[in-house]
Amino acid sequence: MKISRPSHATAVAYLALFVAFGGSAYAVSKVGTDDLQRSAVTSPKIENEAVRSRDIAKAAIGTRQLGFRPLIRSENPGECDPTSGVPIECARFGIRLEQRGGIIVIASGGQYSVGRPASGVCQVDVGEGGSSTPVRPGESTAVNTDPGATNGFTQAFSVSDLPAGPHSVVMLCSALAGDLRIQPSLGAVALPGATK
């Protein structure tokens, strides 16, 4: 079988095809990060799950870029003196979510007794977000009357799917036995977009 010589039109078509492929390959091999303008690659242009943590330089994304708020603490509320089984407010602060999200609450405190062993119950309430599991600071047999060497307690929990807007975080404590004092501390971190 004899192979015929291609026509002039076919040769030009093949040449155009090779130049087109070669030009694209050349462009891909020569375009680097220095050639991109700032903000040229936006979220809609990136395929889902295309960027992995190993693709991001250390410290390139911080809490500000993720929308986290700094740790928010209550003012130093001083000592709290629950005198009965009815819960009283020992610490409170407000936190505002800019968008639907959640918060992580950290509650801690010290407890000491006045005169004899004492115990109580403390828990944190986040309004529509619910309440923490109660903790029971205190002692059952020995008395600790030293405000400088308190029995400590700490509790952390998260609340998710809160609407945007203001929210109150409150530590409530009540006495179970004896005369106790609570030295509360309360803090929270906002988690924008955290949902169930």
C-alpha cells in the first residue's frame, strides 16, 4: 500500500494543531505564582477538596481568617456566697455571634468552707443553648477554710447552632451543705458557623 503525500491544507491543519497543543503546554509550564494577580484565584474557581492542609504554608491562615473571636472572660466577679439550694448567679458575661455558630465555654472556680465541711452545685447556663452538667465542689469530711488553698473545679463544654446575636453565659451555684464560698471564673470562645 502506497502512502500518499498530504495536501497543503492537511499539513497546515496539522501544524496549527501542534502549535495549539504546544502553546498550551508551554503556557502551563511557564505560568507561576508570581504571574497571578492578588485575589485572582477565588473560592468559586477552586474545586471542592482541591486544597489540602499540606498545600497551605504554616501560619498563612490564622484565627482571624477563620473568623474566631478572642477568648472572652467575665470580669473578676469576686466571691460568690450561695446560702441555700436555690441557685444564684456567681458569674456572667455576654458574647455576640456575628453569624449562626457556637461557643466553647470554660468554667472553673475554687471552693472553700466557712467553719465546717461544705458542698454545693455549680453549672453553666447559655440560655437557649442549654446548660452544662452540674459539678459538685466541696468536701465531705475534712474542712477547708483557707481561701488561698481552695478545692478547684473545671468544666468545658460546647454549644452549637446558636443564632447570630447576643447570648448570655451564666454560672449558677447553690449550697448543698454547710457554708461555702465559690471563686468563679468563666470564659468562652466563639465558633462561627459551628452547627450540629
